[in-house]
Amino acid sequence: MIQKCLFPVAGYGTRFLPATKSTPKEMLPVVNKPLLQYGVEEALEAGMSNCAFVTGRGKRAIADHFDISYELEHQISGTSKEKYLEGIRNVIENGVFTMVRQREMKGLGHAILTGEPLIGDQAFGVLLADDMCINQGGAGVLAQMSELYNQFRCSIVAVMEVPEDQISAYGVISGEAMGDRLYRVDKMVEKPAPEDAPSNLAVIGRYILTPDIFDIIRDTPPGRNGEVQITDALQTQANKGCVLAYKFEGQRFDCGSVPGFVEATNFVYENLY
Ligand code: G1P
């Protein structure tokens, strides 16, 4: 059973300036809940009660959000407003939250390696909060992947089909189909030009990684955009036949972009609020 989930949350959120000037982008609300809380709830639902945040400067609000606010508790306790605190109280009670700071932004691979002291020698989930995933009425994406991990015991990436003109925004895989929704990955390319993309299957921000990934990242040179890419490290694992790609069940919203964020907001307001 996977117990830990790593959340790389050190990014600047430039696309949301000025909103993100002094507020972490992960704390922007989708209706009434910060984006990151959706991700944390998905991890908790998957049994990953230990949430490891790789943060950076200016991200203190994240640590405060996943802690008790005594003043607020004191003000609201016993009043009709108490119901508004229930959701976050549950999250705080059911999770353990740890953090480490990434001092320099050197890519997603580097962020994951920075989290190594919080993870140790065990398989773990990775959740990119920008990718908000909702599977109404069914298990969340990390829970789906965790179940697969228990069966196959290797790294797993979540994938979805994307149109050709969007493929260069993603890590892209190709592989042999092993069933309805599962592929054994043979190739992974970070943000390829459409003509170089090995398929239309794009990686979205959900991963299960086996702990040997840390040594592999250490040996992975900077790739696309001069950054250490998790995609390149996973290619090394895939060369040994140890990476699966899973076409998840549910909907994904690209909350790293303004239109995706608005779409998620409308969806949550209409369906979940
Ligand atoms: C990262 C990964 C990329 C993946 C994407 C999913 O890119 O590097 O492989 O497809 O997340 O959202 P980013 O969006 O951080 O540029």
C-alpha cells in the first residue's frame, strides 16, 4: 500500500500574475477550496496519508492551510459557520504534512529529487496540483493507480489522449497495449514537436514512482528547457520494462492555464458545490 504522496509546489505561477504575486498559485480557489486541497483530498482518498510538499520561497500559506488556525477555531466554534470548516478539519486530521524547500527551480525531476528525504526508500505518488482530476461517482485517479501498483509493482504514469496541436505541452509516451487502459511504456519524450511525438498519449500530473527513481534522477542530465526532466528519468526505467502508462477514468482540468481554471471552476460550481 502506498502511503506517501509528493506535491511539487514550488512553481511561480507566472501565468496567473498578478494573483500569484504574494499568493501561491496552488492556493487559488476553485470555487471555495484551494486548488491544492483538491489534490490532497485525492491523495488521502487513495490511502496516501503522508503528504510531502516540495515548496519554495513565498509559499508559507500552504503550510498554514494544512494546520489548525486556533484563532479561527475559537471564533467559529459552536456557531452556524462551523460547517464551513468541516472539510479542511477532516483533511488535517487524516493527513500528515511535511515540507522541504527547493532552493532553485531546475525542473520537475529536480523537484522530485528534492523530496527524497521526505519519501525515503518506498514507492510513492506524485501529484501536480495544476492538473485537477475528478472522477464523479468513482475512485480518484491516484486511487486507481495505487490499485494498479499493488498488482504490478512498477512505476506508473497517468495518460490521456490529446489533440495533435496540444501534444508539445506534455510528456508523451508510446508503448505496447496490455489491456483496455494499460500500456507498457517503451518511449517517453518531454514536450516533443507534433511531428516527433511517438503517439497522442500525453502524461498528466499523476505518477507512481518506485524509489530507484531517485538514483536515476541523480544521473539524469538536464533535458528539455535545460531542466532535469522526470520524463527522461522514467525513460531509463522504461528501458528495463518497468514503466506502465494508464489511461485513467475521469476528467482532467488544466488549471495551469486560465481557460482550464475557469472550466474547472464552472464544473465544480455546477456539479460539486
Ligand atoms: C509537466 C511534465 C510533463 C507533463 C505535464 C503534465 O510539465 O514535465 O511531462 O506532461 O507536467 O501536466 P509542465 O506542465 O510542468 O511543464
